[in-house]
Amino acid sequence: QLQLVESGGGLVQPGGSLRLSCAASGFTLDYYAIGWVRQAPGKEREGVSCISSSGGSTNYADSLKGRFTISRDNAMNRVYLQINTLKPEDTAVYYCAAAYSFDSMCSITLGPYDYWGQGTQVTVSS
């Protein structure tokens, strides 16, 4: 079965950190650009970050720069999203998504993607 599976979410206090993981099964991520998208309760989905298939290009939503870091380990077939200095407004379901692409750059977008994960919940609260 071809799928993406996110993990690493949870309940964390403001100021804390989390590392979200996106693992692919049934296919290799080598040829896919990866995006992270989040959806907060009652809000529209929001593009968070992306990384090109080679890992040579990354992008972040302007409001999130400096706290979020995307990376990939193609040998492990995983992509990571490190989130530091978490804020209550970061509370959301975080999704990873894969788009078949050999572009050297990536763009933060809500789609189209070839695969989506089921999401992992991040809750920031004291």
C-alpha cells in the first residue's frame, strides 16, 4: 500500500519543541517534493513548509520562518519538520504530502499532491 504516515505530534507546553516525522511506505521519497500543511480548528488549511526532492531547496511560510526546519533523509525514506518555540497558535493537525517532482525548487502549496498522510495532532497548551 502506497502511503505517507506522520508521527511525532502530541501535547506540548508553549515554548517547547516537537519533531514531526513523515514516513513513506510502498514507494521511495527520492523523487518527491514534500510539503507540510496544517489545519487549525475552524480554519482553512495552511501551507507550512516544503522541501525539494533533492533536499537542496526549502521554503517556509513567512510567519513561521525561524521556528520551523524541514529536512529529509532519503536513506530512511523520511521527511522531518522540527518545530521550536511552539505557540498556542501552532495547534493544528499537521499533514505531509508528496508531489512527484525533479524541480530544484519547491513552493509552499496546498496541492496538487500525489499522496497525503492522515495527519498528526499538535496541541500547544499549558
